[in-house]
Amino acid sequence: MGALGARLAAVLRAGDLVVLTGPLGAGKTTLTRGLGAALGARGQVSSPTFVLARTHPTTAGPDLVHVDAYRLSDPVELDDLDLDWDGAIVVVEWGRGFVDGVSDSVLDVEIVRATGADTTAPGADLDPDDVPDEPRRVVVTGTGPRWADVTI
């Protein structure tokens, strides 16, 4: 996921809105961490679940704003965060349904993770809570004029 984040960093610019969707543990924060590393973000990029949003200045361009909408109950609460939608690259975990109307262009990244290995199969000795990294399927969809001519 980190490598995908770095790859996305190459096409992102100020004003871009990225929405990350996927189950717990899918790799949303890891993707954002890779994005931040590629942008030269200062500070540790970690899940902002309890602070809701963190702004990371970067060394070579717009700030990276990392938002976690998991605990929000209404899109109005996202608006109350007073984010720099136009001057920063804004990444919103769990943002689907919360960012409607914020921008006419959105890069939607959906991460689908397998639900786990079959720990009951004969010869399986895996504890269900200790399943090794599993492959993910990632669907990246750009909507709006910003993404009309961009290939990712």
C-alpha cells in the first residue's frame, strides 16, 4: 500500500481530494504514509482517528491533510474542521458519503482485502488473529474534470 501511495503522490497537487475506502486493516493509513513519504511530509503520518485531522507540511509542495471520518456522524462535522481544501492535498479515510459536494473532482481509492485465511483447513496452523499479509485489490477511480485526462 505504501508503494501505491508513493505512486499516487506523483500525480497529486494542491486542491486534490482523495477518498480512501476499505475495511479496518485494509491499508488506508499505510497508503497515506507512503503518500506522505513521497511528498516529504514532516511528522509521523499515522491514523488521525482521535484527532480527526492532521496537517503535515511537506518539503516540496502543498501540505498533506490526513483526515479520518470514521468517528464522524454527519458531513457537517467534516465541514467544521475548517480544512484547506484548495491549498492542500486532502486525504480522507472513511470519507465516502462525507465529502459529497466538497469538490467537483475526487480520486476515490477502494481497497478490498480478503477476509482471512482458512484456519480450519486440514494442516492449517494459523491463529485467526495472526494471518499473514493478504493480497488486496485496489480500485482507483477519478471523477470530475481534474481526473479526466490523468492516467494512474
